[in-house]
Amino acid sequence: MTTNQTHRPLSEIARARVSKREFRPEWIAAALAFKGRWDKARCKRQGYADWREALSCAWHQGWDDRETDGGLLRQFRNNYGHEWLRTQGAK
């Protein structure tokens, strides 16, 4: 890195990378379906704050492949993963 380059926060870089790539509709559908299955009651029963935390744990612990459309969730993680989850507000 040269001395005249500016440093940007990692969160800003991550948002820029996510916004430049194209989302595949089936990935979005799989993520939204996961969100629908992991409502507040289920998250609370399983000890997660919300669906984002549940999906993050699924990705980290490897049980995302046991979810409906698990293969699509895994593809989504490999392309966007936690960068995308951080962009999702409390919805």
C-alpha cells in the first residue's frame, strides 16, 4: 500500500463488495425462507437472538446443509455470507 492511499473501515469495504456483485434469486429465496422458518419464538427456544444469529451459527457449525435449501444457503454463504448478514438491519 502506498502512503497516499486512504484507509477505509472494513465495514465500508465489505458493503462495497457486496453491492457490486449480483445476487442469484434462488439464494435470496433460500435466505428469506430461512428467515421465515426462524421466527422470534423459534429463535428464543433455540437460544438465538434472531434469525441472523441462527443463520450465522448454522454456517459456522455446519448444520446449514440440514436446512431446507441447505445447498443454496451454503452457496450464498460462500459468495456473500457474513458480509451480507451484517447489512441486514433488525427486521
